[in-house]
Amino acid sequence: MREFNDHNLVPEFKSPGVRYEKRPAKTPDGKIADGLYNAWIILDNPTQYNSYTTDMVKGVILAFRAASNARDVNCVVFTGVGDKAFCTGGNTKEYAEYYAGHPQEYRQYMRLFNDMVSAILACDKPVICRVNGMRIGGGQEIGMACDFSVAQDLARFGQAGPKHGSAPIGGATDFLPVIVGAERAMAACVLCEPFSAHKAYQMGVISDLVPALKVEGKFVANPLVESQRMVDEFGRNVYGEAKTGDALKEGKAVLAKGVVDLAPLDAKVEELCAKMLMTFPDCTTKTLEELRKPKLDAWNRNKENSRAWLALNMMTEARSGFTAFNEGTKDDREIDFVLLRQKLAEGQSWVGPLHDEIQPKAKHHG
């Protein structure tokens, strides 16, 4: 066999919170294709819903570089540990305790974040986001940078920026208008209302979804969403609107009786990888490059301005929003938005007591 040059940035890498695995590639009939693999890049921070720390961002960058350069890799599968979350974005504990109030530090961090998104968009192999659970905030952004997304149907999607002191300009404002159109992108990014995997499928945010809830030995569609408006051949609710009232209680009861099993998700991901195995590799790469252009054009046009703004925002709204999320209670992690707007309307400066006055604890003890 020919001796190859090593084009990786580092010969080997180990990153806390990121696993890189090469799993045997299979043909559509399930046979192992000897000597060929799919690279799995796995976010491994389950206690914090697979949110990415600074070190994890570095690990993702190096993992995508390694997968892109690997001559024996067919596809890249980007996913998270467990069944609760693919990724919920940046690590809010680190944001609140280290970056808040330090714009120069956050600007350097955002260079790494931008490089992570760019590494996904520049990968020479097809990238599949295996959505094993919540894909929220920055997790939604790095997920949308992927070429395909396959989700288990209990997963939730959405942005968090304006609710928690940021703007979703790490990719969402670039990618969502391309994927779903301006109006739906506006609603998703400004209102920050999470939506179901079924609605994500209908919107075109994901390419496929499978059931994950097993009740009495049988897989059932997500019982927390309406299932009669438009149903496809697998019994999935394509529109996926949340149930309300008694229907929601009934859905929660069904959910409580079941267990989560991601076997159908893994089978669907393997099926997609196998389909791409049966294509010309260079033709596939070129097709990816062309189809990525709308996302890349928007991303490259905006990413540096976005980095600068996000850094400066760490002095004001981001500092307050991330502090509230990190230090607030489970049921109260948002600042007092009305009080903030009132104080700003009165001309109060951010340099002073404003940050403390709008925190969750202040709402209850003021």
C-alpha cells in the first residue's frame, strides 16, 4: 500500500467531551465493506445536555479535519451521547463564570466557534446530524451546518438567543432563511419557541425522522404532538403541533409508560450512510460543495461581524442572560424583561446596578 503524507493539523488528538470513532461502513444489504468506515463525532457531556465547552469546540474542529482527510471514511455522523440532547449550544456555566464581562476573551472563543461551523461546512465527506435529543441554540446552528439531519421524533428544536441574552448569529440567521424561508426563520429566531421534530420535518429543517418511544413492545409516534392532521406512511405526524389540555395529559401518560429506544434512529442513519457509499466519492463531494453554497455565502458574509458583536454583547445583555440561566432555578432562568425595558427607557446605564436588579432572584425579592 502507498505511504501517504499526513495532512492533519496534529497527528493524534484527544479532547475531553468529544469522542471520535470509526465504525465499519455497510452496504445497503447490511454487509460490512471491508476497509471502509463511517466516522462518528460524538459530543460527550451528558450532564450538561452535551453543551460544548471551549475544549470541546477544539475537539470538534480537529475531529472534522481528521474525518475529512481520512481516505477510508465514507460519511461523518455528528451526534451526542444519550437520548436527551444532541446539543443545547454553548456551555452556559462557562459563559457565565468565565466569558461574561470579558469581551476580548469571548471574541477569541468565537474564533474557535466560527472555525467549528466552517469545519463542518468544509468537510470533504457528507455530514449527517444524528439528532438523538434536543437540538437547541448553538446546537441547532451546528446541526444546520450539516448536510443531512435525521432525528428521533421526541427531539425538540429551536433557538434561544433573545430569551437568554444573545442573538442567534452563529449560523441560525444565516441558515434558517435558506432552509425554511424568511417568515418562519423570523419566528424561530425572534420568538425562541421550541418546536417538535415533526414540525422540523414539515419545515424542511430535517430530512427524516423515526419514532423513538416504545410502548408495550411497539414503537409509537411522539404522543405529545397531534397525530391526525397529516400522517405519512410511517404514521408520523408531519405537521407536529403540540397538544393542549386533556390531550397533553393523555400524551404525557403514554410517554410515561414507554421507554426510549434509538435503534430505529441508528438504522435510519446506517441506511443513509449506505446509500452514499454507493456513489462516486469525488462526484459526491463536488455535489456537496455546490449545494452548500447558499449556506456558505451567508455564513462567510456575516461570521466576522457576528463574532465582534457577540463579544461586545458580553458586557451587557449576554452577561445578564447567561448569569440568569446559570444561577437561576430550574423553573426561572430568565431575567425580568419588563423591568429591563423600563430601566432602559428611563435612561439607566448598564454600568451600575441594572444587571443585579433584573436577575431572577431580584424578581422575587425586590
